[in-house]
Amino acid sequence: MSLPFERMRLLRARSGLSMRAFAALLGSPLDTRYAYYEERRFTGLLPIDAARRIAAALHPYGVEAREVLALAGLSDDEAAADIAVQAPTVQYLRLDVAFPSEEALTRMFETMLEDEVPAEHRDALARTLARRLPSALQRATTSPPVPVRAHWPAPGEDAASPARRRGPRRPGSHI
């Protein structure tokens, strides 16, 4: 019987993903929690929450959830029951959408922007949004998903700048 870290590494390798790519798929940097599960010092049971996340991420790549849940110490029957409980209740499907006229979309956007944008800018912005919405949605359906930042600044909160803030230079000090 192979060790837990070897079985975890084998399951991930069967997906065809590198360790770095799989850690990114889980939403964690490689140097954090996931890498530990493939290191020699990982000899215990996989925490059940981690096993569920890993199983869900590996499922689209042909790895059965029961194999991952076995690393958490669940028997086949327990894994089957856990999978049934964790089954998603949402289904996604792609639909073709017919938009109303550009004038109707403009009125809709004007109403939506009424409390947000001053009147002198609202009409032009509403017309621009109405004109661009159909083509923007078309492009969005054919492009890959955009990664989401873990933390968005709250309204009114400035995003942290990676640049250091310095005071003004003294005249003649830049030579």
C-alpha cells in the first residue's frame, strides 16, 4: 500500500495537471497548504474539507471523488454518502438571448444610472452601454473566465499601491 502523499501525487498526476497548476485551480499558492499533501511528511489523513475541495477540482479531469475521499479515511459507502450530500444543486446552461432595441436598452440604462450618475453624463453613458452590451456579451461567452481577486477594496477604500510613497525631492538632489 502506498503512502498518503504518494497516492495524492498519483491522483493529481492522473489529472494531467502540474502541482503548481492544480494549486492555482484550488485557489491557493503552491507554497501553502496543498503542497504539503504531496510532501513526504504528509502521512496522516487528508482533512475532510480539503478532500472535498480536491475531489471537486479533480472530478472534471476523470478522478473519482471516492478515491480522494479515501485519503480522508472514508470507506466507499461513506464516500458515496458524502458525494450525494455534496452534489451541486445548480445547473448551468447556455441560452441564446434576444435583446430589445438600442433605444429600449438606452432607457433601461438611464433608469439604472439615475441615482448614480449626474444627468449631464447619464444620457451619453446609457447610449454607450446600450450600443456595447450585445457585442460585449458575445465576446464574454467565447473568452476564458477572468480570474477574480481575493480581496476587492471596499467602496471608498483605496487599493494599496505597490509603489512606495516618497516625499518630494529637494531641488538639485537628483544629480
